[in-house]
Amino acid sequence: MCNASSPSEPKLAKCDEWVKDFDFDEFTRDMKNLGDEMEKNQGPADVRHLKKMVMWSNACGIVGMLTMGLGVHIVPIFALSTFTFTRWTMIAHHTCHGGYDKIHPNKKR
């Protein structure tokens, strides 16, 4: 476990010492290059993957809705929470940030 330094002591905690030698500019360049490379490689496989994730998310939502009548039970709780979580983390988040803009069939939208 990492113990932080006291506020009066400017020394980094042992577990945070790596920050002293971390090259933030190089890290930023690496992330930008990775993003550019991934953007260039987008295509039909990404669309298929998105559609598959939407299908599984919808399946969880349907199972959750159909089993809500069971009362407090693990199946609807798990299914509805998974539906809600996947809708944001795997679908809406990436779509809102433009992750699928280059491969959207209606480029003028």
C-alpha cells in the first residue's frame, strides 16, 4: 500500500517516485500517435464489433425487463445493471467522443 508524504514534507511517496523520471511529453506523443494509427485502421470490423456490443447490451436489457417481476432477484439486478453500464461505457462514451465518426455510413450528419 502506498503511504503519501505528510503535507509539510515535499518528498514523494516511495510508490510515486517513478513520476520524477516520467517523460510526459513523450507519453503525450505516444498517445497521439496511437490514436492516429487506430483512427486510420477503422473499418467494417469496428462496425460489426459495435453492432455486436449493442446486441449484447440490448439482450441484457430485455432479460432484465422480463425478469423484473421476480421481485428482488439477482437476474434482473445483474441484467439491468449490465445493460446500463455497457450502454454508457462501451457504446455512448465512444460515440460521444467521435470514436465511430469516420466509419459512420452518413458522413454528413
